[in-house]
Amino acid sequence: MEPGLHRTVLMLALGIGLALSGGPAAAEPRTYRIDPDHASFAFRISHMGLAHVTGFFREVEGSFTFDEEAMTISDVKVEVATDSVDTGHKERDAHLRKKDFLWSEEHPTMSFVSTGTERTEERTGRITGDLTLRGVTRPVTFTLTYNGSRRYPFGDKHHAVGAEARGAIRRSEFGMTYGLEGNLVGDEVEIVIGLEGIQQE
């Protein structure tokens, strides 16, 4: 079978499968609520240039819009409870919540709101937006990967979409300068945001 014909058959099969499963109409963008049980906001940062510490935030919520026909994700809003930080070390996590870092008492939430998206390949793109941390808002850009969509085979059998965003920030730009002198704690923070959304009727 020729490549073009093979692709046409695959796309037709996908469309039939979505119709039979009761999936969303391809031509109509849908709003999805981020599933807090299957969302993640992870980070990675250098410790003294010797090793990297990896952590995540336990409480993540938000929403986004997905256009299955255009294969684009937009209107992303993510909100994170800063005191939910977890690196697997109680003393370090307590320090991260203090003014030296997240300052959770004064700034209980960190948020990301998208301002634009650009598709680069069939399942990848770039997403730009405003990240607000410690009361400071700065523009950031993440690479975005569409993981797939399907209807859950159990529970309420909702339709779900999954995506992942990756990027990096400099914590000093958000007022976190503790440990920069002597390179005790790195400035660059790698970020990975995993989003699984539940379609809203």
C-alpha cells in the first residue's frame, strides 16, 4: 500500500474509532479540567555541581483547551500549591517553603497561564505563557508534546487527553538567590509538567 493511501486509511480508522467510542467531535475544540490525580509538576536542580535534586508538587489543578483536528492545546491554566513541594527530605522541604525559596506563607500558589502555542510537528509544539512565582511574573517558553487521547475503560468512562511540557527557568529571576554564591544551589531549574485532562461536557 502506498504511504499516502496507508495514512488515509489510518486517519479514517481513527475517525471511526472516535465516533464509535463517543469521543469528542474532531472539529470542535473542547475544554478539559486537569485531573489532579494524574497531573505532575516536577523540577530538577543542581546541588553544588555534584548531583541533582529532583522534586515535585503534590497539589496541581487547572484547565486547557484541546483541538483534536488541529492537534493543538491552548488556554492552559495551571495552579500549584507551593507548600505541597516534596523532594523526599523533610528538612529540605521545610527550607524550600521558607522565604529563601518558595516563601509559601506569603505566596501560597504558583501559576502558569499560556499566552500562545505553536505547532512544530505532528505531536509537538511550543507553548509560551506567564509564570508567576513569589509574586513575580515572567514570560517562559516550554516545549509541548501531545501524548494521546482516549476514553477511560472504567469509572465514569470520561474522555481524557494527555500532554507534557518541558522547559527551564532561572530562579534568581523570581527573587530566589539563596545558595547562588559558591554554586551551592544551581540557578537553572528544569521543569516538567504532566497534564492529563478530563473533558468537560
